[in-house]
Amino acid sequence: MNETVLSRDPAVQPQSPKGAPLLGCRDLGVLRDGRWLIRGVDLDVRRGEIVSIVGPNGGGKTTLIKSLLGIMRPSAGQVTRAAGIRTGYVPQRLAVDRTMPLSVDRLMTLVRRASRAEIVAALAQTGSDHLVDRAVQELSGGEFQRVLIARALLNRPDVLVLDEPVQSVDFTGQVELYRLIASLRDRYDCGVLLVSHDLHVVMRETDRVLCLAGHVCCTGAPGDVSRSPEYTRLFGPTAAETLAIYQHAHDHAHGPAGEIVTGDAHNHFHHHGHED
């Protein structure tokens, strides 16, 4: 039943040539107070692919996201969106008044109407349906991020946009969230645009990485970007040495709060080196 409630009707998917971008920009620039926040940015997101944007703080990652979504007006260039495209957005920050009682159920419908069945079905997609009546203030960092992702799924997105989705989450929780995002890409056959501050933890499923520092410094596969001179200049000469993305067999999985939930074999990714 959950899949039926949230599944997207293929007949109403944006009609575009196979492989054509669902969301993108050309020579995009944003000028504020006489300063270019970003300039000359080219980017495409296609159905079924994951594009990760990395870069230093203040490099314009959130500005780029907001421009693509129409939240911020560009000063130069062009944003392209496929006709009829639906987006699901998980913002970098969502302030919650700790003095105001707010349940997960209510949070899910702050910006759009949804039935109880739709809310529970969306939460189930992120393994958080058991939190539906929980107070938002009681959630762990990982639980809160899963709820926000479920909230974005209510729009049945063609493109899922996540701005720093693993912030305030410990390393184990980050790995599980990245795995979840990849599974949602497959389940919804959507494009994913993912923002992070660096490459220290990156998904194996990421198709392309764009390194942004006001302009596009480098772009390509994650391993290629991590070895590029531009990436080294941004993150220091030891960046490539402290970054190791590898796969190993793990005999259990972790839930939203990091607890062990199964004994099945899972593939995990570890950062070998120093934590930020």
C-alpha cells in the first residue's frame, strides 16, 4: 500500500528526450551587493543519476541550489527545468522552536496538505514511520534528517535536492543516510542533487561531482575530483591522502539512531584518515 500511495504515474512524468536534463543551468551567476556569489556555472541533473556538489564554506553551494529551484533569482545565465518537473527539497537548515509542541505528523504538512496514509507511507520510505507521532524536539539528528527527506518525498519528486543532508549526524548515520538516498534514487527513478562541504564521505553511487568555490573548479567522477590539482588547492596538500573511499563487508546494518537492526551483510564506506 505504501508504494501505491507514493508511486509516480509514468504517464505524467516530464516528457523529455531520453537522457535530457531534468534540471540544469548554463553560465549561471548570482550577483549580490556588488559581489559575484557564483559565476559561470554549468550543471545538469538527469533522471537516475546522482550529482554531488562539494566545496568550501562560502563557496556558493546553497546559492546554486536556491537558484536552480527558483528561490533565488540569478543575475546572469539561464536555469532550465523540464516541463512538469516536480522537485523535493531538503534545506540545509530548518529551525524548530523548541518551546512549541510540534509532532512529526504536523511537520510533514506545514507547507502542503497530505492525508495520514500519505504521511505514514512517505515516512516508511525512509524507515521513520514509527516516528509519526513523536515530538520533533525529541528526534536525534539522523531521525530528523530522515523525516525531512520523507517530507520531500510527499511531492513525489522527479529531482530530489538535498542541501547538506548529513549535518548533525554521526559518521555511522551519515553512511546509512547516503545508502538511503541511493535507494530512493532507484525506487523513484529520480535525479538527485546532493550538496556536501567536502568529499570525506561520498556515496559510491555518485555519478558526478562538481567542486564549487564561487566558480566550477573541477567536475567529474568522485575519484578524479579528489585527485585534481584544483581540489588539492581548495582543501590542502594532504586532502587526497586523508581521503580513502573503499568498500567492505559489514555483518549488520544501523537504524536512524545508529542502533544495530539486522544481521544481513551490507556494504559500507569508511573515511580513512582524519575527521573534520
